[in-house]
Amino acid sequence: MTKYSEFEFRTQPWFDPAWFDRTAFQGFNQFIPMKTIVIHCFDPRASEIPQAVADYFGDEVYPGENILDEAGNRIGNTRTLFAVSNAGGRAFSALQSVATMDYLFKVKNVVVVHHSFCGATAFTPETLVGEFHDHHHADISTMFDHDSLAISHFEESIKHDVKLLRASPAVPKEVKLYGFFYEMNSGELTEVVRDIPA
């Protein structure tokens, strides 16, 4: 036991590891009905992206409200959409989150959104790798998916990310995939690609 062990699910007297038996596991959806992951850039100018996606689909709840028990403990939330933000809103960097969220919540949709005037359009992958090496004397050239380090063309980058998600073993084959472009000054969200399993 550590200082914070009392806050871990698995240390609670009521916790049952059988909950995670994959033959019958339904996820934590009875507590938090999460069904959609939105991958977007961490640029604060584009912080409205999750709400724009929720509005686009029409049946999503974002940001949602906490559900409290009689003692005031947070035991759930009404949110159905989970936001994952990273540099450029790239799918490669979000794969671990997608796998984890599917394990916990049985995800139905994964949405990639790239936004106008993103900083990732200001450089090339070669520039980023070279400058990092020059300034920090470290080689990061093989650490990341080369095509995910920058955005040279929005439509291509969005399609690349949806294709990368579909090809990844971290994304269940039945998950619906969507790619959008978000124009942050107008708030317009445009669907570029979708990949819906038959």
C-alpha cells in the first residue's frame, strides 16, 4: 500500500476483479456512458472542438454533469464524449488512449479533428527532428510516425489519421471512424472522411 492506494479501484473492499471478465464485461457505461472519443489539438484556440462534434452528432452529451451519491462522492457523469488532446490532434499519439477507453467503456466512435491555423502546419517532420537534434543533442527520428509529426495538407493528414486508426490493432474493427476539419474562426466543422464498418 502506498500513500494514495486508498484512491485506487482495485484496493476497495467492494471491488470485484470479475467485473473485467471479457466474456460479460459491459464497461463502466452504467456510471459514465462514454461512447465517442474525439482526438484534437491541444491548441487552446480550438478548445470548442469537442462541443462542435457533440453538436454535429446531435446525440452526444458534452460537457456533462457529475453524478453524486448520498455522501456527495462523484460516482458517475452524464458525458458521452471523451476528448483526447495532443500536438496537432494526431491519431498516432492517441492510440493508447483509444485502447484504454475501449477497454473501460466499449467505445463506438473515434473522431479525428484537425483545425485551421494549427502550429503543426508551420514546419515539416524533418525540421522538427533536425531542430530537436541540434538543440537537445537527441535523435527522435525513429520515435514517432514520421507522417504524424506535422501537417502539410489538411485533407491528407485527416485521411492518414483515419487510415492509421483503422489499421491499428488498438482500435476494435467495429468502431466507427470519422475525420473532420474545424475552422476555428467561424466554428464550422466539416466532415472529410468516414470509415463505417459493414
